[in-house]
Amino acid sequence: MRTTLLLVLCLNVAWFGMGFFFFSLRARRALRILIPRQALEEVSAQALAASLPFLGGLNLGFAVLSASFLVPWLIGISVGAPWQVYAASAIAHASQWACNAPHALRGGQRGGAPWDVLRGTMLFIFAMDALCALLNAAVLVLQSLR
């Protein structure tokens, strides 16, 4: 059980950390994935570009929260992460997945969605958010059975 808890915390730190990097430090790259090339200079695209670092900052907060329990564990101080860390992480991952689910169900850009969730980087993000939500929820279930 301890190994499972550690692995899920590691995954949270890595995934939320990558979210911070991608949306805060590489916001222009993220914008090119989300917005069609011909619309990149529109005012709405610029507003989205300015708001992406906000999303990155939220990801950083969740990465630091998970790391604050992971690091002591790794250096031998046995402080288990409370269930609230896994619950908050499960909700964060699930909400990011849920926001993209309607776009996937519409068939991506071919179905009129603003970005294509079913290809490339966005498909990877979509799948990883689902996996991370399920793993954090599984930890909650396992902890409740103990």
C-alpha cells in the first residue's frame, strides 16, 4: 500500500508539474495547440494566451501540495499524505478531464469543438487526466478499506 501511495504522489507531482511548465512557461506553445493557426492573432486568442499561466499556476499549487508530502517520505520521515491530498488531486484531474470530455464527444474540431481533444498532445493530456483521476480515487477507496 505504501508503494502505491508513493507512486500516486510521484505521478501527481510530475503531471501537475508538467501542467505548470506547459501552461505557464510554454503558454505560446499551448496556445498553438488550442487555437487554429488562422485565429492566433485574434483578441480572444490573446486573452486565452494571457490566462493560460493562471491555469499553470493552479497546477503548480497541486504539484507543491503533493511534493510537500512526497519529499519527507522519500528522505525517511514517515508522514503519510492525508486523504484530502488524494481527494483534491482526484477532483483536479477529473475536472480537467471533464472540461475536455464534451469536446471529445463532439469529435474534436471536425465536430465543431474549439480544439481537437482526440489527437496528439491534447489526446495525451485527456488520457493522463483520466488516469490520474482514477488512480487518486483508487487510493481514496483503498485508504477507506484499511
